[in-house]
Amino acid sequence: ELYGDRPIMGETGAIDHIALNSTDIEASYAVCRELGLTFFDDLSSLPFWSNGIKYFSVIGPSREIIEICQKL
């Protein structure tokens, strides 16, 4: 996915967004909380695909957005 409506968080050429799939979004969310990661988006859902998705995003080490999502 590319976003044209906001600047890239890091420096020029930085990756803005990486999406990773999860088979257990609640467990993934809990691990990220336990690790003390900085959240960009809290656990949410969207009506994509046939049953929707749950997702959240954290800020990565190079200030990129790392999205974790599960297709429901």
C-alpha cells in the first residue's frame, strides 16, 4: 500500500509502511504491548475482504509504520 496523503515519517527514501499477517491478532497485540512498543494505531477493525480485518500499527526502528493485521 502507498499513502499519498501524509509525509513519510523517516528520512527521504524511508519505507513508510510494512504490513505483516497474524494468525492471532490479540496475542500479537499483547506481545507488542509487553515489549513497550510505540503504537501508531490501536487495535481496530475494517470491513475489508469477506469477513473484515483486525489490525494495529507500531512505529519501527527507522520510524516506519509496521502494521500487523489478521483477516477474519
